Amino acid sequence: MIGRGWLRIGLLVVMSLLPLAAARADPLIIAHRGASGERPEHTLAAYERAIDQGADFIEPDLVLTKDGVLVARHENEIGGTTDVADHPEFADRKTTKTIDGIGMTGWFTEDFTLAELRTLRARERLPEQRSVNVRYDRLYQIPTFEEILQLVKAKQAEAERQIGVYVETKHPSYFASIGLPHQAVLLDMLAKYGYQTETDPVFIQSFEVGNLKAIRAVSRIRLVQLVDGEGGPADEPGTTYADMLTLRGLSAVAAYADAIGPSVPLVLKPEGGATALVGRAHDAGLQVHVWTLRMENGFLPEQYQRPGDMQGRGDFDGYVRAVAATGVDALFSDFPRQARAALRQW
């Protein structure tokens, strides 16, 4: 028979674990370029739909125009995301540039004023995978960052809940090299709308290092070092992302950033189960915000694909739950509503 003293100790142990179980929170949902699985990415329509679907944060990728205005595009090359090729007046703007060591041919935001960009309309970037989204082609303008912040404030008032902004600076060292640095205009715009400290609902992320360190020197806004399974920061050619994800590397990242943003394969093993990265990052004092969860079979690990699905979509619910089970603090998804639904079942 178990003595009363041992029984009491056992009950105390169980009771001590209850707050830990109750404290487990679902990962934050970051709407990747808005609800980009359902509307052309980086449009006000995509951001608004994501907010209406319950996303915790919306994510604009920011590039600059010739006249120094921040606008939302996945890349500064806009041939694939706008109808610029259909504008004969801009035919002579097509050119080839080297961005972060990679040659690119097309039309670039830094060669257009904001007024000129306003004459263009957005297109679906992945028409083969998202043919339904093509019906929205040429309906929406390229939004400025200020318009996005205005939308967030308006939707916050309407929904009576906090909506976060998760900014990515695209090719910051390249833009700085042509006299269009992100830092000052970005921080000034954020301050204008009340985002200035680590308690405000905002993150700034980058695959580069120098711009994050420069921002940390003048701001307490939370910063995220993006990493991938291959390559390294464009502004630090002697460093690889693999180096940054060692114990020593994560400690160095924690000196200027609050989180890392790895791709899914860095946290989820091919056969399922968590890698060691989330635990290592947490031990270094860093959150882990993983990218990017999509529903289409072509973007899913093999075990979550459904080749016979008429819509070309796989077991997204299972995928989301597997990623959440690794202990990540936030996840990016093109489908915030479906990601939220999967977490509710988790």
C-alpha cells in the first residue's frame, strides 16, 4: 500500500505540472504575404483577407521605389507579379542586374517612381499551382507600406483585437548600395504608426545580418534572423546559415536578434519528429518562427501529399500539427484560416 506521504508527494508533482500543460500556447500564425493562397500576394486584398481569417500577423516584403517609397513586393523584380510587360511605355525599363550575386532580367522597382508603379496591377505569382487566383489578376495595385499600416489600424478598430505586422527587408545591402537604404524610412514609418519598442506587435526580419545589427543599434523593435538549409547571408559571404545554427552561432545571433526564422526542413525531420534546432535556439534565448506552410502537394513533404486530390492539395492539417509539435513559436502560412483550423484540432 502506498503511504499517505508518498501519495501527497505524487499529487504535488502532478499539480506542479498542470500549469506547464495549461501554458502551452499554439504557435502564432503569420500570414505569408497575406492570405496569398487565396488572393495575389502582397495586395491589400490578400492582407485584409488574412486579417479576417484570424492571422496574428501579416507579412509584407518591402522594397523601394526610385523616389524612396517602401512598397510591398516579394522581389524588386516585378515581371512575374505585375502586368508591367503589358505596358509598352515601360518596355525600355527591362534590364539585367546582379542582385546578391545572382543575375536577374526584368523590371525593377528602383527604376520606377511610385506614380509609375501605380499604373501597374498585381498578378498571381504561381498561376499553375493557384489557377483560381488568376481571376483576381489586374484588380489590385501595388500597396505602399503606409497603406498596409493604415489597413492594419483600421482592421484593429473594426475587429477589436491586436493585429501584428511582420516586415521583411528585401535585399537591404543591395538597396543601400544604390542609395536607397531601408533602415531610416522603415523605422520612421513604423514610429509614425506607433511601433517603436519590443512590446509593440511588430517584427523585422532579414536573410542578411548587417541591417539587423544596424537596426538593433537604434531600436528595440524585435528582430528575426532568417536562415535556410543552404547558402548564407548575402552581406557576409564568409558565413553560412549552417554556421549560424550551431550553439556558438545561435549565441552570436542572440546578441542582436530575438528569433530565428528557419525553413521547415530545419525543424521537422523527413520521417517526422523534431530536429534539435528548436531546443538549441530556445536554449540560446531565441524564438523560432518557421516558414512556409502551404497546402499544395508540390510544396508538402512526401508523407503529407495526396496525389489523387482533385485540387492538388495534401494533408495540410497533419502537416501543420507536425510542425507545431516541434515546439516552434510561430509559423508562416499562405493559408492562415486553414492553419488556424488545424491548430484548433491539435
